[in-house]
Amino acid sequence: MLGGGIRTGMLWEVVGESAAGKTQLALQLSLLVQLPPRLGGVLGSAFYLTIASQLQTTRMEQILNNHPLLSPSLCSFANIQHASVPTIEKLIFVLSNSLPQYISANDQNSSSRSLKLIVIDAIAELFHTSKRTTTQFLVERSRRLSEIGTLLHSLASKHQIAVLVLNEVSDIIDRDTVPLDSGQIGYKDQFRWFGRADSALGEGRKEATLGLVWSNQLNVRIFLSRTSRRRYLEEGECPRKIQKFTSATSSNNSAGDQEPVLIRRLTVVFSSVCNPASCDYVVTAEGISVIPGSAVLLAVRPTAGTVVPRGSAHVSMLPDGDSTPMRNAQVAPLDIGHVVDSTAVDSRCSTPDNEPGDDEWDAFWERNALPECVFEEVANSTEPP
């Protein structure tokens, strides 16, 4: 589905809302990169950069102890370096100075593993601001994003490293747009193709932050979504650990007593190595596990005069190692027999825990900045006569 897995020499982005599983995937990959080639790894090490959080070692240890391919004899926390980069300046310094020096020293040490994965968790946090968004701020942000993207591509191509950057989403707010001349494509239409996932019902309500400037830095964008759906998984669909637990308790519990599992959605929005595709996954103690048989090819955006073939199949190795043919489809099929998650955020009243975050409001005002004259009029109207 990913064109052979997470390839080195490329810049990958995983974007999604809170609790979609972005950090869980990054932690899992930081361990999987240490595996030998016979198990799908590259026998390398990882460098994990955090912006506003700490490295979740407790969760990583849980994945290490539960994932069927991982074990303490093959993977070690010693092969995962961590650094905090709370500012843009510090991130640029690490990418331009600290990391190249570390890679050079690491390569000279025969007992050390080569660095093969860099994770940034999460880049949008560097650009959170409580100030009013201005044109000058957006121009400076674009310049900084281009600088960061250039440094990441340099590290990835020179040292054959896979760079994984986590990003956030914002709500899509429809607004009137200025009519364009014939043949022109507006920002809103462009970002529909490159900033959103729309393979399942409800996915199109969120879009990636940081705009088209950042999108143009990426080789691959992967969108993770919370679907607010739950399913009763068949025995063949369950991850290995769930299967073991289910078989051990099947004599005591009937099928009607089993709890439905929360389903999330992974969508490849665009990629330089594979076609757009989508699949369902679940998050368990062993990390992220794709539901076998759920992967589908999405409609390729054809150019004028291009005919999309029907009925063709593409075989891809799924993350759990299951070789499953992906159906070629215009849209992803609906889940048969699914039940709606009654605890979904969208079905609850707004509370401080689930109301839009500051990043979403920042993104709104970035797209709807008020002219300077408005603030001058307000200031003049509040001055005493």
C-alpha cells in the first residue's frame, strides 16, 4: 500500500487530529527500524525530536513487549536518541549542525547502528501563536518552512534516512471565494487534492495545517482519521494479540458479548512512490495494526483524456506483513455491519475538552485575516471624545 513501506531518502508526513494515532505510529516505526532486513527493518537507529512534549517511553515499552515482531533482544532504547526542539531556531540548529555531526561520529563507530529514521513530533506546534495573524507572519512562516524542508531533504538524500514529520489538522471552514479567470485553480480547490482525505464519510471535514508551502516540501502525505465507527471484527481481522485473547475466552463469552472495536482510517493523500489508497486500522497494545482486506485503491486524479482502468488489482505488503490485493475503487466501500460510536466527540456537547483547539482557531484567522483598517476603526471608536 505504501509502495514497499517507509522508504529512506524521502520526507514523509503523517497528519491527523488528536488521538488518531500519529505518535503511536512514530513510536512503532522507531522500534521497527531496528529490525534486521529479514524481518522488514534496516538494522538502523532513530532520532526522535519533540516540540512541546516528551518522548513517551512507557508507551514505547508497551509496544516493544507486545508487538509480534519486536523483542528486547532485537530492539533497544539505546538505539533511539531524543532531543527537545521547542523553537524554530533550535530545530534549524539541530538539523544544520547537531545532526550532521552526530551522523558523522556515529558512522565512524563500528559498534553503532547507522541513523535511518528521523522523527519530528509535531512541526505545527512551532508556529502556534496567540497574536493576530498578519501577512508578514505568513510570509515568515513560509520562509521558515522552506528552510526546514530543505534541511530535511538534504539529510534524507545525503545519508539515505527516512524523515517522518507529524502534523496537525484544522477544521474546514467554507467561505465565499473571489471568482477566478478560466483555467485558474484557486487555493481552496488545490488544497482539496493535497491537504485532505476524503475516502470515507466525515473525513473531508479536516485538512492539514501549514498550507501549500509545506505540502510542496513533502514526498508523501498520510492522513489518519478517527471515524467514530466501531466494528465486531472477525477472527481473521483481529490483530495477533487480540486473536490470542479472543480464543482464550471464546469458551466463556459468546459473539454477542464481545465489544466492538474502534476503527480508524489511514489514507495516502499523495505519494511519489505509490497510488492514493486507504485502509482501516485499530490501535492496540502492540501498536497500530491494519485490518486485513480493508485496503482499497482510491480514484487516481487523471489528467484530461486519461481513462482510469477498472477491475485491475495491485498487490501490496501491508504493515502487519499480510500480502493482500487492494481493490481498485473510486471511493472506499462502506463498512458492512458497522455501528456508530456513541461516544464520538462530534456527538457530544461542546466542552473544554472537545471544543476546537487554539491551533484550529489560528488556522481560521490565517485564512480570514481582517484588514488593518478594521482595527484602526475599532481603536478610534473606543477612544474617549
